Amino acid sequence: MSRAGETSRPDQKAGSGLAAPGQVEPVADRFQAALRMDENKPDFPDLGSPVSPLRPCPANSSSSSSSSGSASGKVAPLPHSPSGPAARRPAAPDPERRSHYGELSGEISQHQSGSGPLIFSVGGGCGGSICTASSPNTNVLPTGNIYPSGKIGKTGMMPRTTPRSDVLGSGTGNYGHGSIMRGGMSGGGAARPSGGAGMGNSVDSTTRRATGRMDPQEVTRAGNEHYKRGQYGEALAFYDRAVAMCPENAPCRSNRAAALMGLGRLKEAVRECEEAVRLDPANGRAHHRLACLNLRLGLVEDARKHLLLTGQPPDPVELQKTQAVERHLVKCGDARKIGDWKSALREADAAIAAGADSSPPLIASRAEALLHLQHPDEADSVLSRSSEFKDSLPFSSATKIFGMLSSSYFYIVRAQVDMAMGRFDNAVTAAEKARKVDARNVEVTMVMSNVRSVARARAQGNELFKLGNFAEACAAYGEGLRYNTSNSVLLCNRAACRSKLGQWQKSVDDCSEALRIRPNYTKALLRRADSYAKLECWAECVRDYEVLRKELPRDTEVAEALFHAQVALKTCRGEDVSNLKFGGEVEEVTGVEQFRAAISFPGASVVYFMVASNPQCTEITPSVDALCNRYPSANFLRVDINRSPDVAKAENVKIVPTFKIYKNGTRVKEMICPSQQVLEYSVRHYGL
């Protein structure tokens, strides 16, 4: 059955938002229409917005023939009567049906007896009320508008009302026909001389009407307007007000859930949907929305259950998504059992793409696969992003994944990633949480034991290293590696011990293994470069320090170490290094003789021809300064061709910026307006 205030569907004519009294709409049609709508759309009826159908407004058998008929607009308690303020008293609740404020089901009964007062009973989710309005002794009143003062205007005349006045629209002769017009508005549109009403489409006007009144219908309409425009925060503010007015109304709760979903606050959205279902177990839209939420959380069984509770055959699209997520989860679990981590990663990604995009266990599955594929940094990044919503999402105590409770699985993956990244204390804490949640699970118990053993070995090794007992510390770190062979932190720590013991090749080997697992592990790269220097492997040493120089451009110790390694490499090659200097600024050249002397120095000289006012020069100058610091063994020169035209003429430079690289007085490279990447490559290639 349709609800009073129902929004017209596309196949209805405009203005047919209300079903005629007693008219019955098939239940199947109502649910199919609701399910066809996007699950994120608000439930509250709003003229011109896609909302769920409302319950019918049945004719009251006690209504007299003189006051029968259907309301042509929204009905609200009358603020005035022809003879004075209306008296109000609560209406008796109807046990046979629920009313939905926000739907404004508005069961209207009119009682009139002789010269007695007219009584309007308005049902709603916030409770009904009976409005009495005094009436003259005659049963029939003239047509026209009833003014707040009690005067009756002529038919077709515009009522002279204030912006806040409430009048009754022109009827057909019987009191009760027409619509309540607030502030000259009928049904949300401007009052017209003919008594017609138009729909206001402006969000601002709707918002002003809502904020100016404590009317749940106006408040929710304003929320709907914001929601349709993707303004979920503003919509939520209005839906919050509607829920505060009508906390026991299921559609108001469901509307709030839709806005929360739009804001990504899924836990709160689930709670609101569950409350809506509790208030109205037959609310198909709330069940459908709850199914979509559970699917996003990876709770397949819960999603399927609510799809089957909508009262109609399940939405085929959502059912297909649910089946796809379930299928990929099974395949992911099978791959995990046999250690096929590439397949496990692929199936986890497929499940997330199929609809479970906010499932902490599935995201943890991705992180676990990446960790076993020797990508700990990426695993940590994936898990860190999931932590933004993990604590805000519900973990069902009965939901399992890969034989473990979902929350327990998340924590053991968190523990393993923390351990791989060297956060041993955090790893122990996460493992203990997993154990507390799922104490009987064998895999959880094993992971917790390993994490504790590794953390204990690392702590013992650190203490021994501080005491200078490098051999014992090396053995302690090795003990930890028995439990976690791919722990890059323990490998790097053992490399430090071996370097102290003069075992430089073993130190290089440990550092290389750590870097294979974590390519961006700066500490391991530093220790390997130092070990290469001890082994006098200068080419490898320079290579590592160049990488470090890019990663740590302000580290003077790295810059100095790179310089000394470069000098040592040049010495091994038999090159003259007597005039090499460490660091310094770009040297300004003002004359031809100075220029000739500068480029004759041993090693590489990079000459930068420029003009201070040139935009391209202004843009690339900071890069030249950075390269001067990054490659201290190269000699950097600057020539302003406006200040030193003789040098520019001797070198035939007419376009700036121009770069020339010399080695031992001979030009080996010339570049005109190069990119920063090309310039750096050339400096690195020719400057060493």
C-alpha cells in the first residue's frame, strides 16, 4: 500500500504524489520500486526526489459526508480557526499500523456534528494529534481563503498574509478541502491566485524553510535536497534534526544511514540501519542498505541474509556481487594454505574490486601476501591506510576468515608487519590482542610465540651491543633470525656487529639481504657503503653513497663520505686529485683567463652560462646549486654572459641556459636548455 505523501514515480504525472483514500498499491510494486532505487538515496518522501513510497492514507469511516474527500496537499495542524486558536489534544494511537514521520503518513479523520467544532486527527511517527477548529453552526462554509483573523476572502483573491501566516487553500465548498498554505505556500510552492501550488527546487529556499520551523517534513526535505547534490555533511545535519524529532521513525534512521555512507562513516551507518530494521522489520530499503554495507565490510553471510529479508526476490546485482566476493574469498584461502602468495594477493584484490572495498580482513590479507612476497614497506602502507577506518568498523564476533576470527586475523597480520618494520613492541601488543580474541586458535598461538621470541632476541642483542659484546650480540640477533628469517632489522643489526668484528664481507652480505627485502632501508645502505669502504671496493661504495646523497641531501656526513670515496676511486684510476676540494659553492667566472684556468683543473668542470633575468635560468639555478652539493668532486662554474661577454664570445654562447662539461681542459659535453633530469644524468656520467 502506498503511504501518504508518496513521491510520484517517473510513470506518474506531476502532482500525483498522494494516493486517493482507500486506494491500494500492490505490495510487490512498492518493494520493487524501492529496490530499484540506489541504496544510498534517502527514504523520506520529497516532491520531485526519488524516495520510497509511503503508506496509504485510508479514509476514516467516521468522517461525515459533508467533510469527506482527499487532501490535495500536505496536512499540518491548523494554527488558527475562524473564531480563535485551535485547541489540541493527543490522538489515540492506531495499533494496526506504524506511522512514519518523515513519510508524514498523515491519517486524517474529520469529525463534524451539527454546530460542533471540526476535529482533524493527524497521525505521524512523532505521535498523532487532534486539532479542533471552531466552526459556525452551518455545515457549509463559503469557498475561498480563511485568514488568520477569521475573515473569509473572496474566491480567487490573493490572501494578504505575513511570511509566517498559515491559511487554508481555497476549497470546493466544504470545510477541510484544499491544503494548508504556510506563509502563502501550498505544498512547498508559491501560492497563486488560482489556488495552484508549485514545487520549489532551490536548496537555499528549502533550507530556509526547514531551519525556520520545527517541522520534520520540511527538515527532511532540506536534507534530501543537499543529499541529491552530494552534500552529505549538510544532509546529515538535517537528518540528525529529523531523528531528534522522531527517534522511533525507521525512515528517518535510514535517511541518516544514507548520509553516513556518503561520508564513509560505515559503522554508524550500520548502526542506523540496524535500528531502522528494529523499528520496522518489514522496511525493505533498510534491509537492502544494510546488505550493501555488510558486503562492503566483507560480511558475506550477513549481506546475503538481509538481501533475502527485503520482502521480494533479492536484488540480482547485489546478489551477484555477494557471490563474487564469496568466490574470491574461498580462492584466496586456498592459495594461502599452500603458500601461493601471488594468487592470494590476486584473489584478495579481486574480492575488494567485487564490492568488499572496506573490509579490514581482506585488506589484511593483501598486506600478508605482500609481506610474504618480500614487500614489507608496501604491506605496511596498505595496513596503515586500513587503520584509518579499522577501529570504526564493526567486527562480528562470529565472523571468521581463513579459520580465524576476523579481528584476530587482522591483529596477527598487524603484528607480523610491525615486526618486519622493526616495531617490536607494537608487534607484541598486536599479537597479544589476537590471542585475547581467539585464544584457542593454533595459528594465532604460533604467531604470538614467534613474535615474542623475535622481540626478546632483538632486545637481548641491543643490550649486548651497547656493552660492546659484539660477538654475543651477533649470536642473539642470529637467534631471532631463526624464528623470522626475513627480518631486515635483525639482519642489519647483525651486519653492524660483524662490521665491528672486522667481518666486512659478512656485513655486506647481511646488508644486501636486508636491502633485497627492503630496498629503501637507508640504515642498511649506510652500513653496506661503510663496509665497502673498509673493503676498498670504491666503485660500489660510491654507488651506495650517491643513492644516499639523493635520499639525504642535507646530510653533510654522507656528502663528505661520498667525496672521499670519489677521491679514492679517482686515485685508483690514476687520476690527479691534487686540486679536488670538498663541497663549496658555484664559482663565479668574470674573465677569460679565469675561465681557462678553472676548466684546466683535474677532474670534471661544469660551466653554467646564464643571464640572471632569464626565466629559464631562474628556474634551473636551484638545481645547479643542489648538484654542486650532491657531487662535491666536480668543479661548478657560473658565467653571466651579460657581465662577462668576452667569455661568452670565446665559447660562442648565444642562448641561455647553456651547460658545458670539461674534463682536464677538454670539452666533453654541451647542452642547451636541458631538463633537470638530463643535466643531472650528464653531471653524474661525466663528473666522476
